[in-house]
Amino acid sequence: MGKQIVLEGERIATGYRQGKQLTEVHHGLDFRLSCGELTCLLGCNGAGKSTLLRTLAGMQPALSGRLALMGRPLDAYTAHERSKTIGVVLTDRMQAGGLTVYELVALGRQPYTGFFGRLTSADKALVWRALEEVGMVGKARRYVAELSDGERQKAMIAKALVQECPLILLDEPTAFLDVESRMEVMRLLRKLAVEERKAVLLSTHDVDQALAMSDRLWLMTQEREMLCGTTEDLVLSGAMDRLFGSTSIRFDAVRGIYAPENRNNRVVRLEAADEALRYWAQNLLVRHGFRPVAPDEGGEGVASLAVAGPQDMVWTQNGISSCFCSFAGLAEMLRPL
């Protein structure tokens, strides 16, 4: 049984109109978002991620193409209808320092509370439930100005949650957060997608978290294409190497990271007792200008490094072996070479 499609675009062009002047950012974009899935939008700075998110949120019109929300053209929705269907969390800091966390989250009920904004008991219950979902019940009476960046993002996500929208769009929600806070926010968004059956789309530069948490990826390439698919399918297809369009960095599909391409000419045979030792020995060798190869490669006269443990390493070159009990000692030896 297929998942319900919340948002679908066909041949979408994004950009700006200023009078008669048209500035196109992307064209021919095809995509869909389904309930219960977390999708991450990746691309370098200036790739057009924010422009696309604003278009999907109805903040600016698509230049061409068909964009449907819950099976209905997005441009047929009124602003009030959109506020009940699309929750948006932007990067820009909201001027809400004078509000408590509870008051900020309660603003998400405005599409339902009418002109005077009076909360019913049901509205209040939704606010408390959202605060509980994001782990902020204990901070409900704190002022937003007193929150950390990570806590502020959780409060903004709770505000979007009480709108009871099937679609949540977030523009770089993990920007400016420390590692722990980034992981907490990503885990929270995945939980909301899966357990609350939301379609969640966020733009991010956190490639590692996107690969670990997202069901699908949208990759904005340097060729102004957007590649969409299940995370693992895109990774193993080689699509990640098209994200930045640079030959100086390569995507390591085994470790799920980007790294400078190793163009070092000095070859060294590397043998290690396990994958962790191999990875960090290779990291040190590459940093010092070497190109590690397998123990049976490299030809005659090539140096070798055998790593049995962090305190048990043997470097052999020209028939002479040297033992090292730390990577620090090995690094000292490699520097003059």
C-alpha cells in the first residue's frame, strides 16, 4: 500500500519576477513528499534551497509547472488555508524574546482561534502535547530569550506541530547548533515524521545526519538539477559526487563522508588489525602526504605500515623497521619524510 502523497511538483520552475524581468533559479523539477517520511534537501550555498522552500510554502509563486498540495493546486489555497496545511520553520531568528515558550508555541493555534486568539481547553491540551513531544515541558514558562539555540529550535518545531499540518518545511533547522543539539533536532524531526505521519522536508548542510536520518534525499547539483530518491539508492549510485561539482573532494560511500581527493604520489602499504585502526592510520598517512594501498600492492621498495593496535605499530622502509607505541610518535617520524 503506497503512502499518501502530501505535496507533488511536476516541471516546476523557481525564481523571481521583478516587473517584466524574470530570474530563473531552477526549472524542470519533479518531486513528491509523502506522509511518514523525512526528506533532506542538500546543496551548496546559493544552490536555491531556500528559494525552493519558499515556493513550496506558498511564500512566492512557482514560475511554471504544476504544484499540488493534498491533491489541490497550491495557488488555489488561501493564506488561511495554507496556515492549516503547511508548517514553516525558517532560519531567521524570530523576535519573540519577550514571550514564554508556552506563548510562542500557542501562536501556532492562531489559524484556529479566530480574531481574538482565545485558546480553548482543547487548544491548550495540544500546546502541552507538542511541548511534551519536543521535550520542552520543563521550559514552558521560560522566556524564549533565555533559551539556547537548540531549545529555541525545538520550541519553533512545537509551534509548527500545533498547527496540525500534514506538511512541515524547515530551512536549515540545525544551523548554528552544536553536535549534540543537531542530533537531537534531527531525531525529533524523524520521530515526528514517523509517529505523527507528517511529511517533513528540511534543508541542511549536515550531510552525516541527513544520511543517517532521512528516508529520502533531494540533491541540488551544480548543474542546477535536483536528484530525488531513497537515501541509500542515491548514495550507491554515485549521485553524492555531483552535489558540489568539484574534483578536489570525493564522497566516500563506505563511511558516508566527503573528503579531499587523495592525489599523493608516495605509496605506502597499510595493514591493520581492524577497520577502525585502518581508517585512522589511513587518515594520518594521507595527511602527511602518502597514498595508502593494500599490503599486496605498491611494487618493490615501497614502505609499509603494520598496525596491530593504537600502541603497536611497525613502519618498515628499505629493510629497516621502526616500532611506535602511539600515533603521535609515528607522526613525528613521518613529518621529515
